[in-house]
Amino acid sequence: MAAEYSRSSLFKRSNGVYAILYYHHGHRHWRSTDVSTKPEGLEALTHFKDLLTGDRPSLLLTEVIARFLSYTETAYAPATQDLYRRTFSRLQAITGRSACGAA
């Protein structure tokens, strides 16, 4: 596996979360560390192969929507929140309770 992944580095994204930039078969990729302090980011960098192979939790679409709508209450105007609610309602009518993310 070491030969497949090379030139990894740590950088801080504009949202304050550290990410690992790495190359896989000559292509550049990045993976979030889900941490916002440099010491934690450096720790994640030392174990970044675990991040690459680790499973991310699968969420139901309803859970993702609920989290996002909760966020919109603090970030968007009421009219925008309503637009998101109506859009997600239509999406759920089409998709049902689908899983999002890694399965």
C-alpha cells in the first residue's frame, strides 16, 4: 500500500478543518481529518492510511436533511429555509429513506 500512496501533506481548509493531501497512482486527492487543531491534524497525518480505509458511517437521507435544516436555522433567512424544506420534501417523495455515504 505504501507504494500506491505517496507525497502526503497536511493543510488547513477555509472552514478551519485540516485535510490531508495525498497522491494515489499519480492523481491528487484529499481527505478530511475532521479535526480543527494542528496537533490533531498531525496525528491524523501519521495514521492517514487508516483514514483512507476506514468506513464512514452511512446515514439515512432523512438524517442528512434533518442535520442540514438544523444548520439552516442559524445561517439562512426564513424564506431560504422554507425553500430548502420544500425541496427536500420533494426529494424524499422520490427517493424515500435512502442511505447516504459509504455503505
